[in-house]
Amino acid sequence: MTTNSGATDTATDERRTDHEIEVIRDRMHTVEIVSDSGEGAQKCGQIFGAVSAKMGNGVWTVEIIPAEIQPPARSPAGASGNRIRIGTDEVTNWGDRTNVCVAFNEQVLVARHRLDAIDSGALLLVENMWKDHRDEDIRAEWTAAMDELQGHGYRIIEVPMEERCLTVVDDARKGKNMFALGMLAWIFDRDLDLTRDQIAHAFRKKSEEVYEKNVTLLELGYEWASENLDVRIDVPPGLEGEDMVVMNGNQAVAFGAVAAGMELAAMYPITPATSVSHQLGEIFHKFGGIVHQAEDEIAAAGVAIGASYSGKVAFTITSGPGLALKTEFLGLAIMSEIPLVVIDVQRGGPSTGLPTKVEQSDLLATMFGQPGDAPHVVMAAATIEECFHSMITARRIAETFRTVVIVLTDANLATGVQPFRRPMLDPVWMGSRPDMSPVPEGKPPYDWDEETGLSQRFIPGQPGGMHTLTGLAHDEKSRVAYASDINQKSSAMRSRKLAVLHSTLQPPKVNGADSGDLLVVGWGSTKGAIEEAVEAAREQGLSVSSLHLRFLSPLEPGLREIFQRFRKVMTVEINYSDEPNDPFITEENRRRGQLAWLLRANTLVDVDCWTRVLGEPLRPGVILDVIRSNLPKGGAA
Amino acid sequence: MSGHSCSLLFPVEDDREYSMSDYQGAQARWCPGCGDHSVLTATQRLLASEQLKPEETVFVSGIGCSSRFPHYVSSYGFHGIHGRALPVATGIKLHRPDLHVFVVMGDGDCTSIGAAHWLHATRYNVDMVALMLDNNIYGLTKMQTSPTTPEGYRSNTQPMGSFLPALNPIEATLGVTNASFVAQTAEWMPAHLYATLEAAYKHNGFSFVRILQRCPVFTGDIYQDAVRNPDMIEMLEHPDGVEVPDLHQIYQNISRHDPRNMDAARELAEKMDRIRVGVFFRDESRPRYEETRHLPLHTTDEKIGILNEELDKYAV
Ligand SMILES: Cc1ncc(C[n+]2csc(CCOP(=O)(O)OP(=O)(O)O)c2C)c(N)n1
Ligand code: SF4
Ligand SMILES: [Mg+2]
């Protein structure tokens, strides 16, 4: 029914002689597709993001997750879908507000408006079947919503999605998402062949008929847009030439684990960590790897520890509540020096908290969660690419230092989709099989090097290495030992390893000038938003820099020295802190951001903080405001 | 249970003979008269008789008096945390099916804090021997009620006597889908204990053995009558389970029980009139988790090749 296959600019535009088309050129543009859950908006968003990445745009995709599990239809709480931010260059975060929003009903659109998610001047494409609906209440809701949306500079376009879709499918609920994709494809001039390929990939488990139907709907939406819209958006691709892969952070963790040579993952399902195991479940067996779904998180930790103890480093994946359950086992691994990698995909807490939403509130729990003195390594991935590479680093550190390495990611990284440089796989990443050669006579299982605390571990099967590993205090021969000097020494040995790791780390690189008025310090997934804000601030002439930390335990070196070059240092984090002027809050009792807490303790610098727990990633525009209001008064340093 | 004799990781040709003393670890520190001593001896006898290489044998335990066991065996040992020996053993066996894995737990360890793992390990049916040393009490922490403490029996936490009927571990294990070997024996019957350990070791799958164990310090009276009066014992015998003809003189209640018969096994397990020892149930045809999950290993180069193919699917 349609001929616009290649979708090159000129071809399509020349066909449209009947109306003038305005082309908006922008280096960064944000799109949202929202619907009731189950209407497929997410699939539409994912395909749009993937196609844009393939065309050479920078892309960041995040899911818009309904506030309720089973919200009623057409309710603001049910808004579900995707935000896709595309750019000429790399896109590092979800941005502030959307410039285009496709909504399957006016209620979900209003929901986004109320969350301040829509930019003034945005192009809003809304399903119009509700306007003249036979249900009087619905018509009234429509009118009220349209009134609410008035006066914000939005460009609202009513689209007969249902009506058009019903010309090719019986149930439009199952097809609107592809119609919407077609409209977006026209607006952003997406390559239709690539789009069809992506549809084929997305529905690869479905029949050919499903694919055909979806492509027909795509073309229908494309055609409708070309005939009825008078604006197109051009975000020129700037990333061509680089070899990229596109995936979300959990997929990157899964691939990273394989690239790191790990062979066993043990887990118990928990949002937002679970999808790591979904990805692994599809590929791990091809590498001889096992994903073990244990009976609970405790058992998952135990299975991973048992596997690590007897061979290659294994890992376990979890989120807050599961991490709490693993605590005792982590203490055992630290005490008995069994290497282990733990991934904590953070969500909102405490307790069951906000299962699907981003937060950075596990930092101190991962550092200090084990009763007793339990030194171990904590790292945080800042980007989706780092989710991949952290696994390689974590595995290597765990092995070299015979310790537990916790890698923090979060719901923002877990569900954000971004293209990144394709890793050039290196055999070294995979590590070697454990050394199984006979143990020289008399060599003890904790042959601690006095200076470094390091020792070689013996693995079952290794002749001459027999010993009983224990979580009780033990001497170098792993004999239970309660003598005070032995406990003092073995504690020192376990702690020393972290100092040695610290000595191998480089001081972090300051983003921006090396000194100035304000230094913003962050960790984890906020990197993109913080750096975008800092860049904007610098463009406005403000003396601001930022620093992003990957190692939290041990902390990266040189921090005190860097901090002293700035008039003010503050962290920006997604966890809870009191505002200094809140009731009852004083300097002494103020709860601070978790990184701020650590930095103050470790550097004795008066590090301030600004944190929020809004259940959404930080917005660069908001951080910019924070920067402006936190600049120390009284001129440049 | 029997580990695969050839290991992928270390082809060692070793003709040496192991005697019982080769499995002697640290000096056992259990109380004099503690039933754990006799389990240790029987186990070491089994190791010698099966000539298991100490370096290819792993004893995994939790926390408790009984969980000190690995320290007293000269093999690889893993003395972990309370209640969690089974997940660790599962991890070892999943990653290294070539190893011989023995698990030693107390009654609190296995049936209370570790109960979830007990149930699931039974269902996973991973090839290992799991010994539950049941003294009906928490020994290490000094006499608190355990799930297997007899109703009315006084302890430090329930000084008026245990409030509920004791949990029956054999009945419970038999109730788990995919259970493949369920046996009971008593440490004061060394010949029976040995025969049961041997059968458990030879069984391919998860061999659960409840060993009635005297704790002279806290529950000295519980098994006293049974020790003195062989009439209180009934031996379940079958060529496919255990048969200990040497004991027929002393223990005259002998019944033939085919361990393939689950209904009969459950019926016997429920009966409280006598203490029944022997193999209640055994079925080697049950799927073993580590076998269903077993995959060939790949070289690093092969893995990189496959990984690149997978990454191609995500290429931009
Ligand atoms: C998480 C945890 N809770 C409690 C304890 C204390 N604890 C150590 S052993 C034990 C019970 C021991 O009883 P049992 O398992 O029957 O072994 P037994 O000493 O009788 O052989 C308890 C409660 C512990 N070590 N860890
Ligand atoms: S307290 Fe009881 S179980 Fe523990 S060692 Fe002594 S006799 Fe054995
Ligand atoms: Mg006990």
C-alpha cells in the first residue's frame, strides 16, 4: 500500500507538495511514547532507539514504568513507555524534558505533564478516539485534560490512531505501537529498511504473519504522518565510523561476565537485577556457563562461593533486599579469602522500597553491611559501557586479591539503552584456569606476604593443598585460632590487601579545570547528567568542575589534594540527605549523602551534598540549578 | 555418591595406597563419648576403603559441634556458616563434578536454619553424601531446643519442655519430589553406620543420611534406652539398600524393605513404635541437577569467537 521504502529525505519530501514542511535541526532531541501498560509503547521506543543508534545517532533510552502494578486503563498512574533521547554526539543521560510525546490516551499524557517531563513547545501527538467517545465521562476527561495542557506552549496534534489501525488489524491495541513508530520514523526521517530489520528482530520469536502486520502498521503511520504533519526533526548522526554495540546495562553486565571468563552465575529473581540472568540464560550455555537460579539469595551466594572456592571466580547478581540476605556469606568469603564478584543493581530502598526505580542508597550497606571488620572492594559503574568492563576488572581484582568485589550499578543503567564502543575482546580478560600444580610441602593455605597480605589460594584437586577453610578466626594454616596476636595479624593481612589495591589506582581525572569555585563529585549512573550540567555551567562562565569515582572501597587516591583546589566540594547523589535548614537538622545530626559521608570521613574536607530520591534519574537542568545555587559567594578563587 | 575419576584439571597418575591414618586431620575435640567420634571413624574407614584421593575430596559443613567434622579429616574442607553447607556443596559440585563431596550438618543446621536448602538440595539431587548428625539438640550453643527435640524434652530455651512434636526428618525428606536416597542409621551401631555410609557413597545422587547421634552432655538420656535395648531397633534390609548380617545376632527385628517402594518407605518413616535404620528409599534413575546442567568447557579462543558472534547481534 505504500511506496516509501528507502525513506531518503528528498524522495519523501518531494512527494509532499501539498503542504509546507518545517524542518527543525537540533543536536539533541527527546522523544517519549506513553500508553497504558500492555499497549506496546516500550517496544516502539526500543525499536526507535535501536534504529537511531544504527543510523549513527547517540542514543539514551529509558523505560517509563507505571507507578502501579496493575493500574486501571486510562489513568495517569498507568503511564508506561519509553523516553528516547537522541543526539548528534554521544548521549549520556535521559535529559530533562521531552520534545516530542506520542500518547495513546490523554491521561498518560497529562501524567507526563504533571511530572514536568514535557518541554514547552513540545510536539504532542495524541490518540483522538477519546474525544468523541460514546462514554460521556471519557469525553469529559478528554476535555479536562486538554484544558490542563493549554497554555504551556505545547503543539498538540490529534491523531486518529485507532481509526487508521483498524483498517488493517482487528484489535488496534495490538498495533498502535507500530503506527506510532511509523509516525516517528517519518518525523525523524528514520531509515525504513533498518526499521523493518529491527521489527523483525524484536518479533523474532513470533510468526512471519505478525512481522508482516507490524510492518504494514509502520508504513501506515509513516504515511499518515507524511500527509498530515508539517514538521520534521533533523538530528544529524555524528557517530558514524565507530564500531558500536547497543544494549542496556544489565545486558552489558551479562556480556561482561562472559568476557571476564566467568562460568557460573547464581541468583534469585529480584527487580531490577533479574534481567542480567535473562540475558545470560540465553547465551551463557554456549560458553559452558551455568546460570543457577537458587532457592533464595542466601543460597545463591553460597553456590557462587562454593564454585569460586573450587575453581574460577563465580558471581552472584542481586538488588537491595537480596544483598541484605547475602551479608553473612559475604563475610565468610571475606574472612576465608574466597574470591567472589557480587553485582548489586540498586533500586529504591529501604526494604522493598521502590523496586523498579533508580536510587544510589546501597553504597554504605555494600561497604559496611557485614558485621565485623570485613574489608572488601566496592566499585561502581558510571555508564553502560562500564557495566561491561567492570565485570572484567572485578573478576581480576577478586582473583588477585582473594576477596569480594561488589559492583554497584542501578535501575537507570540496568534499563537504559545506549550504544557504546564495541569491546575489542582480549583473551587476557578471561583469566587462566586456576593453577592446579602440587603445593610445595609446608606451604600454608594463607601464606600471607607480610607486606601485601596477598597469598596463593589452594583449590580442591590440588595435591598437597588440603586444609579446612573456615570462617572462624584462623592462622596461616587455616587452623582455628583464637589467640589475640593471630587475630590481630590476620585482620591486618585482610585489610592490607585493600591498601595494596589502593596503591595501584590512579588519582581520578577532574572533568573541567583542575581548580575553581565548585567541585561536584558523583558516582555511578549520574555521571552523564552531572557532566552535562557542569558543561552547561562552564558555558555560562561558572567556575565548576566535576569528579566521578569508580572505586569506593578503597577510595581512589589523591582526593584530599584535589578537593583542596576548590573553594567548595559537594556530592550530587540519588539517595536521601537532610537539607541543612530542615526542622531539627543541625550540622551534627544532618544525614548526608552516602558518598559525602565517606568523603568527609576519609578526607576531613567539609564536603557538602545535594541529593534527591525522586525515583527517577537526575536531570541535568536540575543539577545546573543546584550548581548555580551552591557556588560559593565572593568571586573566583 | 562417587566423583568422576578423571579430572579435566589435573591429570595425576598416583598409585599410592591410602590408609585410614592418611585421612587423619586435626585431633578431634568433641566431648568424650560424643557420637560424632564414631561417625568420623566410620567415614575415614570409608575413605580408605574407597581409596579416595584426599585432594579430590571435600568435606563441607555448617556451624555446630558436628560441623567441626572437616577439620578432623585430612582432605579439603569447608567449614562455612550455620545452615548453609548445602548451597556451598552444590556450588562446588556444579563447577567441579569431578570432586567427591561430603556434607556434614547438625540437626539445627539442617532442619532449622538450613531447612530451605535441605528441601532444595534433596530436589536438586546433586551427587553428594549429606550426613545429618542428629543429637536432637543444639550442642555448640549449649542446649537449645531443635526441631528434632522430642516433645516435652527440656532445654534452656524451653525449660518446661519442647512445645511441639519433633520434626521427622526422614518423613520430610521422603516428601520432597526427586528425593533419591534417604537412609537412617545410628552412630552406636558402627557396622550399620559403615554399611549405610558406603551405600550412600555408592549411590549416584543426593544421599541423605540421618545419623542418630548421642550427645552425652545435653541429651544423654534420649537414645539411652535404644542403645541398651536392641529390641527398640528395627533394621530395614535389602540388597539394594543395606544388609548387615553381622548384626542379626543382636538386632533381631529385621524387615525386608525394598527401597524402590516409596509408599512403603513413607509408611515406615511415619511409624514411631521403633527406631528404624536402613535405606528407606533409593532410586538412581532420578535426574541429577549437575548432570542436566553439565556443559563442555571451551577454550578461550572458542569463547571469544562465540562472544563476538553474540555481540554482532547488538552491533550498530
Ligand atoms: C546465623 C547464625 N545463627 C546462630 C548461630 C549460633 N549457632 C551456632 S551452632 C548452632 C546450633 C547448633 O546445633 P546443631 O546444628 O544441631 O549442631 P550440633 O552442635 O548439635 O552438632 C547455633 C544456633 C550461628 N553460628 N549463626
Ligand atoms: S556438646 Fe554434645 S554434640 Fe557437642 S561435642 Fe559435646 S557431646 Fe558432642
Ligand atoms: Mg544438634
